[in-house]
Amino acid sequence: MIDRDMLEVGNGGMSLEEYRSHFSIWALMKFPLLIGYDIRTASGETLQILGNKEAIDVNQDPLGVQGRKIRSQAGLGVWAGPLSGRRVVVVLWNRSWARAPITVGWREVGFSPFSPVIVRDLWMHSFVSKRMRFRLTAYVAHACKMYVLTPI
């Protein structure tokens, strides 16, 4: 469940991965990125999440279109939303504790399966691929992976 009243990152009670997942969905959904506590007491890990420029850029994308849940089953979810420049943000989210693969196909996000796509991991700040085709799969355990897909 996403608390739509407040961004919870750093408020206590969640793990680093849970905070990262919360921030990822919050950014994808274009919810306001307002924190509800004294920033002077934030840990370094919390500041890294709140200061992730790539995730903030998703939230502040000029297209301004909210992302949505594409599908969810047994705690495994695929969320996606359009960005400017024909790009798409994708969050692969495993809410269960068991490590599992989560796959998103290009058709699910509006791309031709044969089109090569640049895949950027927003939490690792690195490229997964500069010519991926068909689909993206990540293995996730009680966490999420957040990507920007750019068709070539």
C-alpha cells in the first residue's frame, strides 16, 4: 500500500530497500516530493535516496504524465509511465521476501518488441544495455528496480 499523504523516506520503520521502493513509486506517480521531518537528522542513506537526481528527474519530467501499475500478481508488480522524448520509466517491484524474476515486455510499455532500447538503472546510475530488445528482466527480493527505457 502506498501512503499518498506523505513521502515516508527517512521517517523510521522501513528498510533502505523499502524507502527506495517508496521513493521510486512516488516519483513514477508524480506525487509531490515533500519530506515530513527535520532534514538535519537524515542519515547518509536517506539523503542518497532523497537526492537521487535521476529519480527526481522522472518525477519532474516535463511531459507531466502520471505512471500507473501495469500488472501485479503474488507481490510482483510492474509499474510504468511515459516520459518526454518517447522514453518510459519502469519500476519492477517485488513486495514479497522471496527473490523472484520480474519481466516487462516492450509491448507492455508501447514499444515494438524488435526495437532496440537503451536501459538505464536509476538507482545504480548505470546503463544495463544500450541495445536491449524484446524485454527486461530483473531478479528482485523485497525491493524494486527503477529504469528509464529510451528507444533508439
